[in-house]
Amino acid sequence: MRVEKWLFMLIAVFMYLVAAIYAYSTWASTHVEWSGTVTLALAGTLSLICGTYFGMVSRRIRPRPEDRDGDVAERAGRLGFFAPRSYWPFAIGLGTAIAATGIALRQAWLLAVGLLLAIATAGGLAFEFYHRTDPPSEDGRQQ
């Protein structure tokens, strides 16, 4: 995770430098072009957020084989659980497309329907493999 941290931090520094150079070069010719400057600065901020997250995670977990010069065989085995198939991403995309259509047509009701659909289906994706367990009884044992 340390490699990822430094990669995103380097991208953030690059984006901030490019934003400063862009702002200066547009200011020198006519006036500061704010949309490009803000976009580049926000891209740098997004990279900074990702780099900070990876830095915090790398302190909590033990180093992976790729963090130290490990063998490929050390990483063999199960990597985690991946859903075999899911229709939720399609439904999220459909809700987002409906919301975007509502923005394009300036129809608030269509935007609201699309946002509600996207939010509801994102919840469905998040809880797709959630299994409810019964609460423990009064003596503390599972029923």
C-alpha cells in the first residue's frame, strides 16, 4: 500500500503544479481561466484524498508480498469473495441514466425518480450478500 500512497501523492503534487502553471499562463495572456484551474486543483485534491487513505490503510495492515520484494507464490490462494453475477450495477446505471435524462430535459420529476432509483439500487448492491442473524436471547446465546 505504500507504493500506492506515494503514487497518488506524486499525482497530487503534479496536478497542483499544473494548476498553478495553468492559472499563471492564462492570467499572463488575458485573465485567469477559472474552470480549468479549479478542475486541475480538484483533481489534485482527489489524488491527495486517495493517497491519504492508502497511507492510513498501509499503517494498519501488515505488508503484502508486493510491498516487499516477495515471491509470486506467496500471494497464491484465495483473494476474497467476488459475486458470480449481479444485476444491481445495471440498475444503478439505469437510475443514473434516468437522472441524467431528467437534467438534460430540465424535468425535476424525472431527475428525482432517477436519483431515487440509483440510491435504492446502490443500497441493494451494498446489502446483496448481507445475511441477517437473529439477535441473541436474554441469556446471551444465539437462538
